[in-house]
Amino acid sequence: MPKRILLCGAPSSGKTTIVNALITKGYYCKPEISREIIKEAQNNGIENPFLEDPEGFDSKLLVRRIEQFELSVKELQHNYIFYDRGILDNVAYMNFGLNHIPKTFEEALITYPYDTIFLFEPWKKIHVLDKERYESFEIATKIDRAFKKVLNTYRLPYTTIPFDTVENRVIFILENLNHKYD
């Protein structure tokens, strides 16, 4: 059965770029879900669903991330499934936005564990704003602290991805996985 690999972290850290590079190399990757939910809300006249209703937004996101996690992986012919964000992201954002973690989110974090977690820290050099990314770099660094607090509170082992070229970051991830699982 494939190992579930979570690529998580604050905005503007390069996660999606790395996921796209992994896809190009033939790896199986699950996409980021929050941008899809934000676009749906914007189509319904809600400009910023996270700011307008953080708990409602995160609840909807949690349901979809659990569905994504539960999809059967037994038949996959891959060693790894990479997730562009996951349940841990929900918990960290709840910790950041509400400064507490609702029990359902905490239970999901424990019930749906990832085999390996890679944390991407915010990177000022690549920070940009768009219709779905509205966090300033300062906010991104605060979100990063919320991630680290959750990881440490729940004693979840993780590896921080160094700032480097896309290719070198991909190599770093794959070498870490090969050392861990070979």
C-alpha cells in the first residue's frame, strides 16, 4: 500500500509548485482543495469565505480532505501519494484563525495520519497575492508558527523543506523518502 506523504505549510512556500514537479515526474498527487472551495464561494458572491466564516470554511474543507484521504489507495500502483495540503493544514489554520482547535478537527488529525510530513515555510522571494491567496507575508509567517505549534503539540514528526530550486527541493523530498522507506 502506498505511503501518504503530506506537503503542508503556510502560503507562499512553494508546495503546489513542488506537487506540479512531482506530477511531471510521474508521481501520484492529490490536489489542493481550498482554492476550489474559495472559487465556489466567490461564484456565490462570497469574496473571502475564510475571513467571513473561518469555522464554516474549515469545516467544509475538512470534510473534503477526509474524503480525499479515505479514497481507496490499495489498488494504486505507486509507492507514494503526495497531498498538496491535508487535515493538518485545517488544524493549523484553526489554531491560527480561532486560536483553538475544535474537537472534531483534533479527532480527524489523529484518525487520519499521514506517513510522512514535509513542512514548507513561507518564502518571501516567491510570495504573491491572487484571487485565492490574500495573506500578506507577515500573516504567512504567523500561520507558519501555528503549523509548528500544532506539529509540536501533537508530536508529529516532520521534515522542513529547505529554500532551494524546484529540482533540488524535489530531490530532497525523494531522497528523504528513499532513506525512510527503502
